[in-house]
Amino acid sequence: MTRSRWSRVGANLLLAGGALLLALLLCELALRMLGISYPVYVWTDPVRGVAHIPGAAGGPRLSDGHRLIEINRAGWRGPEIPPAHPAGTYRIALLGDSFIEAFEVPFEKTVGEVIARRLAALSGRPVQVLNFGHGGYGTTQEMLTLEHEVWRYSPDLVLLAVTTGNDISDNYRPLKRSDYVPYFVFHGSDLVLDTSFAESRGYQSRALWTRRLLTVVQHSRLAQLINRARHLGRRGERQRENSGNLAEDELGLRDEVQLPPTTPEWTEAWRVTEGILRMMGNECRAHGTPFAIVTLTRGIQVSPSREMKERFLKLLGAKDLYYPERRLDEFGRREGIPVFNLAPPMAEMAEREQVYFHADHGRPGIGHWNEAGHAAAGELIAGWLADSLVHRPASAQR
């Protein structure tokens, strides 16, 4: 190839590169002018697979000037909390998934903050609830959070919120089908942690976007849009996997958990879940700290429509909607772990007051709790804690 031809090729490449750069800049400008952004709040974590990015913030700005979503420097939703235990304050470490994280509502409306206010009024002393909720977490990651994050805050109580609709399946790899998070697995009679996730393709892909390219994704609306498209693609795959669900609840909930297990996969998922809960109870006993469990709700359980629930039960072939609640209650009795099931009293409230406690993008009865759901759950949990745990000495709860 002659020098002049090389020059023309080089000039064409420069022209194409310039045109591409201009197009990218115009896309970035257009997204900013339209106010389109998809902030990133989560990155990879070598212990739990994923974790909040410390200091991340986003969403609409509220009347008090704060953003809807704010992650503190320790990596949890809410204000900065010094580890030192305030004198005279009852401190609760609240563990859970996206229901506790509650990105859908302002922080002061979350169930943890409702518990803190109501329990303070009932007990006559300051109450602090530390929000250790993280979207997508199962009991495995909540156990690891307890081990690696919670104890430096010296809580008076560890309260685990169990989302029965997906936590049991999230604890077992063949049911969750995600390779980027850790799992506890049984080797014989021993429950051990499998950390091979750190070498998986899914974890490495997420690490690329959330660790190596974090600065780009945080500051570029176009990069955020591309990252959003990746997540929507994965969401579509999960929707197809769960297309057999009878109730259109929050994405990822499993109808099979409403029945006694009939397959080896579900039998093992329950076995692993109960093994982790036992491990959490032992961990708390070793620290001299009471441990309790509260089971959360799914939309169909607390629907104000009795006809809708009866139709669901008929399709499911079940007598009621509370199999996982009964099983966890029985487990708690065997293990000496207090368990409070939210679904039955919230179902009564929903029917009596004809109110929906779940909502997703304007669809009542679907998805996560709305503000009414957080308020009802917080009031009920606070009342149970005041009656059952807060006024009892720690020695009586071990």
C-alpha cells in the first residue's frame, strides 16, 4: 500500500473516530438535558458478592434537601452511625433484603424507622434501629453481614427479617441460579461457606462495571444507560424463569415456597436455610445478644380481596397462604428463637380497612411495601418487641 493510500486510510479512521466521539457527546448531552440518569448504588464485594457503594446517593431530592436514596460511609442506607453504643439507648441491628433497604420510600418512612419511633414511645427510652438491609440478599449474605459488619455496633438485639417469598430459594444455588454470590452448602452434616463465586463469570463481569469502570458509570449518563440495559436484560431472563408464578408479586418470588417441599431442590433449600438460621442464633448467643426473626409479607397474603386470595389458593392447591410462616415458627420453637409472623395480622388489617400494603409503579397489591405497608409492619413489630423482648433481660432470651 502506497504512502498516500495509508494517509487516506488514516484520515478516514480519524474522521470516523471523530464522528463517533461527537455522537457519544451528543447522546450524553441529550440524556442530561432530559434528566435521564440511573445512579449506581451497588458494587461487587469479596465477602457478600455485592454491597452498597459507601457514600452513594441518588433519586429525587426531598423537601428536606436530602436525596431519596443515601448510603452512609459504612455502606448502609441511612445517616452516619458512630459504632459506639449511646448510653441509655436500645440499639437494634435489622437485617434483611430489599424490603428493609426500602429504596421505594423516604428513609424516615421505612419499617426500621417506624419501629424505632414506636418502640421508643412504648418502652420510654431512646431506640435506634440500624438498617442492614440490602436488595437481593438471602440468609447467607445476612449471616455474613452479621459476622463482618454488625458486631462493631454492639447491638442489644439482632432482628432478622425473612422474605419467605424468595429467601429460601435464594439460599440454594440451583434455585437462585446466580453465580456471583456466596452460598452455604452442606458437606455431610457440616454447613460450610462456598466462596467460589469470586472466580465466576458473573462476578467478574459485575466487577468490571462497578469497580474498574465505577468512575465512568458514576459520571456518564450514557454509561449509566448501558449499565441499566444490562440489568434489564438479566431481569427479563429472571421473568422468563418465573413465568409460571400464579401471582404477579415482586419479581423473583416463588410460589413453590407456599407448599411443603416436594422436590430434592426445595427440600435442600429449606435444610440449608434452617442451618443458616441455627448458625445465626449460635453466633448471637456467643456474643451474648438476643436474636429474633420476623417473617415479612408478599402481596397476595395481605391483599384486601378475599376472592383474589381464594382464587390463588385454588390454583396453587393449598389450604392457606402460611406454610413458610408455620414452618419457621416451629423451627424457632425448637431452637429457642423468637419468631413473629407479620402476614396474618397484616392480612386482617388489609381486609378490615380495605387497604393495599404492597405497590409497584402504581399497581396496588404488587411488589414491595408502600408507605402504608411500612407503617403497619413497623407498628406491629414494635408492639411485639415491646411485649416479648425489649423488657426481658438478655439472660432470659438465650
